[in-house]
Amino acid sequence: METLKMIHSRKAIRKYSGQLTDEQLHQIILAANAAPVSLGSYDDYRLTVIQDQQILSQINGIYNAPTLIVVSAQNPTKSEYVSAGAIVHNMELAAEDQGLGANYNMGSISLIPTSVLPDGFTAVFALTVGQTSEEFSPKNISDDRIKTNIVK
């Protein structure tokens, strides 16, 4: 899918029809690793892929997603939250590029059991992902949806 077409087509998916394949997950993880992080400090982040239904059932607000990918950081500051957002954004675009449904999730990160996260890491952002029957088609988006000041 062309990048701008995909950006205009993306939407938050809250209804999933099945689990993604290992190859689809691999492509999403590759996209996460291509994301920019503050000062190139990749060792300060971890990805935790949760597909265990028993664990997922304990987390409200993830729309029965078959996969939750958690980005965690050590002693997160604003910088780590911004970098985690870039990581999740790359993963979301990679998911939709493969026809998968995905949704950004910060509201449920406090419900993620700390036992599934690496020691010393705190969940800062997450992505729900899975198969979907939703169709992705470009929307007409106005260029003044977000008011813009241009200074020349």
C-alpha cells in the first residue's frame, strides 16, 4: 500500500476476527525496530508480545484483541513516552499494511501484569492487533482539521 494512501485509510480497530501469523508478527517487530528512539538508546526499551488468552482476559479495554504488544522502558521520562509512541506508530502502520487491524492503547497499560514485563521495565504504550474483517479505504481529510500556522 502506498504510504499516504495508507495514512488516509488507517482507523482504530476494535473488532478482531483472529490471530495474526508468526510472519505478520515478525514484520510488525521489524517495523518497531526501525522506529527512531531518543539518542538511539534502543537498550532502554523492550517489546512484550502477549498472546496468552488467560493474561489478555485480565486486561480491560483491549477489545478482545488476540495480541497485545507492549512497549516498556526503564525509568520512563517524557522522552521515552515520545519514543514509545514512534515505535507503536511504526507497528500500527506495519499491521495495517498487512491488512491487520490495530489500535493504539495507553488506557490499559496499568492493567498489564508486571510479571509479564522484563524486570526494571514499565509499560508506557501498547498496541492491540489481530485479523479483522474491516475494510481500509481512504477518507477525504481536510487539511484544516488541525489548525496550522505557517511562519515563513
